[in-house]
Amino acid sequence: MAGRTELGLIGLTGIVLAVGLVVVLSPSASADTSSDTISSAILGGALSAVVSAPSQMTPVVLDGRSGHTSVGSPAQWTITNGRGSSAAWSLSVSATDFTSAPGTLDTIERTVAVENLTITPGIVTALSSEGADAAPTTEPVAVSGRPQALVWTSTLGKGTFTLTPEFSLSVPPNAYRSNFSGVIDGSVVNPFVSILTFTIA
């Protein structure tokens, strides 16, 4: 009898172990799952332009026979459209007539019409490494007193763009020379000066 009891215990133990293995290997019928959300606001930035006129244009010497051209290039321009939209934008320019201020002996102000100034935007480079769209449109402009588009887009135009324009002032053969600030032919001249206004919108 004792031997049979021992065998029975051994058999019971084996069944318990088998059941335990089945429980461990089976997937849980009540797995604990959850969900959540994450959000991030992406805000539009600014539309801006870093532009300037040439620090100095080349001088010309009148000869009474033909016109001459005064030229100059500014530092590289940078246009940034960080608004994150497809809205069009435009960089425009207007300017005053070129004026040579009167001096102590040259007492009459001299002018050259601003329409003689042409700005050629040149090649526009899109900084694609910063996610820029295709380069915008450009056109040489004979500057006037009213704003005229130099660089613009009809849509898109996101990103940053660079260009280095050329300025060219056509000086007619019958132009007046610059006024002298003091003694004629013996003092500093008052150069012809124009005030340019750049607008980006």
C-alpha cells in the first residue's frame, strides 16, 4: 500500500507541473493597453529682407560727347520667408532723383533723374539645405519714384534666398558735374545722392 501511495504522489506532482507550464506559455486574456496623444504647434515666422545699396558707385568724367555709366554692387542680399504658407510676396524698390547738394559757391542744386538708375537682381540662389522652395522671379528695373517689384513669387516661396544685384546709373552727356562744397576745383564735391526705399510684403 505504501508503495502505491508514493507512486500516486509522484503522478500528482507531474500533473501539477504540466498545468503550470500551460499557464506560463498562454497569452494573457486581459492584457493592459493604453493610448495617448502628442501635439506640437508649428508657428509661422517672419518675412524679411537684408538689402542695401552699393557703398559707392564708380565715378565718371564728362566729355561732352557721349554718356557714361556709373556702376556698383552691394553686399549680398538675403531674403527670408519663414511664414510657412503659400502666400505670395514681393521685394520692391523706389527712389528719389539723384541730387548734388549746393555748396558755398555752387549754389544751385543739381539733379539726375532716378529713371537713369537700373537695378539688375542677377542670379537668385535658394538655400535648399534649409528647405527653400524654388527660386522666385526677378526682373531688371528702371527705378522710379513709385515701388516696383525686383524679386517676387506668385505662390510658395518659402525658405531663404540670396542674390547680389548690379546697380547701373546712366549719366547723360549733358549732365551737370557734382557741386563743390566750397572753392570750385579746390574742395570736396557733393556727390549725386539718391535715397532708395526697399519694401518686402
